[in-house]
Amino acid sequence: MSASQVTIVLVEDDDIDAETVIRGLAGAKIINPVIRARDGVEALELLLGTSSKKRLGQPYLLLVDVRMPRLDGLGLVRAIRGNPSLQRSIIFILTTSDSEIDRLNAYNEHVAGYIVKSNSPDQFLRLARMLEYYIMIVALPVTEPV
């Protein structure tokens, strides 16, 4: 498996934030496909292949906002961890929430990292580099559990 085969699933309800992340990744020359879900419900439909959505195949990793309508980021993470076919998903929280409670709840659900968005001009370059190295170095699961 090459690093470029890993799909990045961006779960973000804010159009401007989503576009900023996507542009930042593209600007950092990250060639991985990026698929956006607008909330936790849409992300679960994509991961499970429900509601006429084609199921996303592995490998993938998720960048999840905390504050979203219908199903927020922490609810999504709990749903993923509670589903045997999804529980090994790699999840990073990418949010403006600097709440210690949100951070603790996320890590209690075994997220790979909790990243607080900032207004720093090089934030997304650093994010892109971190994802690039993570994908290159870490062996991601590519098959369903048996």
C-alpha cells in the first residue's frame, strides 16, 4: 500500500473551515483523496455504506470537528468505537474547541490526536506534514476484522 492510497475523511460542517483545510492540504502537496462529510450522521453513512452511499473502503483516516449538528464529533467517535467493523478507524480531532473536557473525552475514545485549529498561517502546512508523515510511517489497517 502506498501512502497516497489513504483517503482522508474530513468531517466538518463549516464550509469555510472545510475549504481552508482542503486548500491547506492541497497547498502542502498532499495528494491523498479528501472526502468531506458535513456531520457525524453523513460520516457514518459513508463509513457504513448506508442511505444510498457507497461504503468507503479502507485505508482511511478521519479528521473530525467536535461541534456539528445532528451528530457531533464526540458522538461520531463513540459510534465508530462501538461498531466492530469501524472500531479500528484512525481518528484525529481537528477543532476550534480548546475545552479540556472535550480533549479528555476524545482521548478516552482512543483518538490518534487532538488538534486545535488556530489562526496561524502555517497551521495547515504543519497539519499536512504531520498527516503525511503519519501515513508514511504508520501501518494502517486495510482489511475488515475477522
